[in-house]
Amino acid sequence: MKTGAHKLLPISDIVLDKENPRINTWLEIYKDDLSPERIQQALGMGVGETDQESVPTFGKLRESILTNGGIIQPIIVNTLKDGTLVCVEGNTRVCLYRIFRDQNMAGNWDTIPAIVYEQLDEEEIDAIRLQAHLVGPRPWDAYSKAKYLTYLRNKEKWPFGKLVDYCGGSTKAVKESIGAFEDMEAHFRPIAEPSGGFDPTRFSGFVELQRIKTAILQEGYSPADFAEWMWDGKLHPLVTVRDLPEILKNPKAEEVFFKKGAAEARKFLDRPDLSKALEEATIEQLARALADAINKAKHAEIVEIQSDPNGQTFEFLLEARDAVKTIIDPIKACE
């Protein structure tokens, strides 16, 4: 990796990176008509949360920069042969500086701290993006990550081992992410895009599809059918996707699924009977009991649950997690 030089760059001299997956996705829609406003939308401005709990909201990033009078972490810029300065990492911060400058906000927003490189090659640029946005402190949303991983795998011919080395995790997780992106693009986009309803936040449903695809195929259905169900709202909330194998095997549940969706169909599945005390317990009591049970569990018991991600206990823990997030996430978004 080349060595970069720390500089203060004029904000007006920096070109935003159109290869950024979030910007690139909008380019596919608007072609060359990508105005500054659309770039700002593509970068997530105005969106409350990301898919990572530890990542600050856009609003918090904006307020942090204003409070500090600038950024602490420099952006990363690549100097092309013709002298063009392309922002490889830090596009959102560049946009914020321009907004502050144009709105005459108090402070100096004409220049921005940057680490400037000379003529980085594609692999060096890919490494920077991977470290900054797949495992770094400012990760892209899951759909954008998968889009980039798919590009590196299919276009740049990166082996899975190399992808895992750069972004961490496991080969299985990378394959699921790429498979989900390919299924979403092949089957969901053609349905949703003509009406302007393509929603990348449904990506997690297609990740779940990778884990149950064999079961879906065995019941005579395809990823194209799954995309239709997603579009028709039959898989809301997305946590219901993991119940599809059971639903499609149960004649009554399957009938209800096609009429009313997975949430209603789940009621017809065989579920463990709960005692009357559990059914009547408050959310507070159940939350305290679950936390207490996990804290008291023996290490061997925890390892056993973790070693069987398809097991019933693990599945119910995932279901509980997603239910809790429906309460917690709206509060976080208002912080």
C-alpha cells in the first residue's frame, strides 16, 4: 500500500466517488442525471438508522461535526493521472461540509482534512473500501455491502478466501450475502422497480432465503415465487421468512399464507405450549427472566445452542431478538 500525505483540501476541488455502492445504485436509476441532492439521498442523508447499532445516525454525525467544528478522522482521496481528486472514503462528510458551507454555518467549511494518495490501483482502493465500510466504524448498509462483495467476486474474480480475509466473518456468510444480492436483483428488482418500489431494506429477507432455499425448492417453489411473496407483503415482518419451510409443509398454514400472509399462517404451526404463568407475564417480567436465565446458563449449554444455529432454541432466540428490536429501534432513532 502506498503512503498517503496529510493535507487540507479545498472542498470544491473534491469529486465524489461514483463507484461508492450507495451512489452507484442511484446511478443505475438516474444514469448521468445524478444531482447533488440525489447524491445526498444516496448516501443516506435523512435516513435515521443504519443496520449497525454502534454506528451513529446521520443526524448525530452532522451534529458531531458541527459541535467539533470539523472532522477528526480525515477523508481518503485518490489523485488520478489528470490531477482529479476522487474521494474514496468520506463522501458523506464531504457532502456535509458542502451543505454547511452553502448554508453559511458558523465555522470553516471551505477545506477538509484528507489523506491524499497518488494513483491508487483498483485493488488498493477496494482494500480501503472494505476496511472502512465492511468491518470499519462506518459500515455501509447490508445491501450495499453485498453489492460490493458481488462486484469483487464476479467482476474482479476475488476468491472467497480473499474476501473473508479483508472483511472478516466466514465464507458461508459472504456466500449468503452474495447469493441474497443476486436473488434480489434477479427476481425482486424486476417486480418492484417499474413502480418505484424497490426497497433495499428488504435485503435481510433474501439473506434468510439463502438458509431455507433448499426447503423452498423441495416444496415446489422458486426464488422468483419468494420475490412475489415479498412484493405482495406476505412476508411481513421479515422475521417470518424463517418460518416458510414449516408453513409450506402444513396444508392449513400454507392456505392461510397465500390468503393473509406469513404472520397469520404462523398461528397454525405447532408451537410449544406455554404455561399460563408465562402467557400472563408482563414484558418486563419476561425480559428479566430471559436475561437471568442466560446469565445463569452454564458455558456448555451456551456453546451447545451456538453450535446448532438451525436448532429450535436458537431460532426462538432470533425471534425474541427481532421482537425486542421493534421496541428498542424506534427509541434509538429518536435519540
